[in-house]
Amino acid sequence: YKKTGRAAIKLANISSNDYFAVKSTMRAGKSTAAKSIPYLPEFEASAAWTHRFGFGVDVSPNVGVVSPQDVDVAGSARAGGHVWTGMKVQYRGLGNLEIFLNATNLVNQKYERWKGYQAEPFRVTAGLTYRW
């Protein structure tokens, strides 16, 4: 392959119907009263891939990672880091109306977000979006 943008696209096997996104957040927030700001992880990252099918359906699997985080102001307790997974399906074939189904925590992981409190288990949300 030649060193051009098209060669990179061919190597990654990305078509005009695919969209790939990566997001990361790093925090260096320290407070004068605490070791770090409670409930905010120092690092979060996620990746999502969307494939748009020709009949108006988008399928978007996604995955993310969250670093351990303090769960009290004194910084004496920490919740462990975790990996989360999700899936979104969207139907756009009705003009300005879109129908979506979004699933989060697909593997029903029992990670702890705050000391003694479990994060939400596997859940599914559905809805409609109308744009004009």
C-alpha cells in the first residue's frame, strides 16, 4: 500500500458505513482536604464502533474501563476499577422518527461504584427520538 489516507482505511477495513470512536478522560484533581476528589476516577476510557446497515439500522457495541476511585472525602476507602460493556441498536427508517434500544452492563458485572453500593445491574432502555 502507498502511504496515503486510503491505504490506512483499507488496512483498518473501515467502510463508509462504519464509525469508530475512542474517548479518554484523565483527572488530576486533588483537594486540600482530601487525597483526591471522591467518586471521580482518575482515568476513564471507552471505545465504540457503529455499523450502519442499508435498511436503516445502526448497531453500536461499546466497552469502557474506569480506574479505582476514592469513595469518601478522607480518601480512606476505594472502589475498585472495572470494565463495562454496552450495546445500542437504532432504527432510522421512519423519516424524522428514530427508535432505539440501549443495553448497559451486558455481562451483569457486580462492581462497586460507591462504598457498599453496587452499580446498576444489566439494564435495557428503549425510546423514540423525533427531530424536526
